[in-house]
Amino acid sequence: MNEAQVLASIDKQGADGCWLWTGCVRSDGYGSVRFAGKVCYPHRVIYELTVGLVPEGLTLDHLCRVRHCCNPEHLEAVTHRENCLRGTSPLAVNAARTHCPRGHAYDEANTLYRGKRLCRECNRVRSLAKYYSRKATA
């Protein structure tokens, strides 16, 4: 496709100001287009045509959360980490938690990192319970 064909494949009447890609949409919800001899995301093509190149090391985040939206006002260049943390994946949900299930704060003093984030206070209570249950059976 050329620039005019890409622009013609956008429905600018989407809800909340979204510019919806009307061409091929993949199973993950993102659009797909052959542009300049390679397969690309149409939101990235439109962003680069209207705003400019995406800075090295950054990716585009859909602020509207509509994956096939191409409105450059709904796109922000951010790091991959920031993009992931803004989402709704289990990783993002867990990272957004500020307290453990028992209500203890995940702060610098109360957080252990052992392949995952742990509450020091809950870990201490678990260790003591384990110690005393072994002692009682011995």
C-alpha cells in the first residue's frame, strides 16, 4: 500500500475519537499492513507520517486501549516497560499493587525480592509459624 491507500483504510468516526483501522486486523487486535515493502502496524505508519519517527528504544502505547486505533493523539512513545505496566496483564496488575494481601505496604523496608516481590512481615510470620509447628511435632 502507498500512503494514500493507508490513509483511506482508516475510519475516523470511531468512538471517543479513535481512528479505526479497517484493513487486516490480527487475532491479537492490532492492525497489519504492507507498507514500503514490509509488514507494519498501521498505527505506527500513521504516527510516523503525521508526528515523526518513534525514538530509538521506545514503542507506541495506545492511550485509548483500542489496539487497532491509529489516531496519533491516542498514541504515546514510551519504553516497553512503561507500556507493559500501563496495561491490564497480570504483570501490570501485580506491579500496581502497593500493599500485600494482608495490608502491609510494599515499601523499601518491607519488601523482599526473591524472583518475585514478597512482604517481609508476612514472610517473617510464615517462618515463625513453620518453626513452631516443627517444634511442636518434635
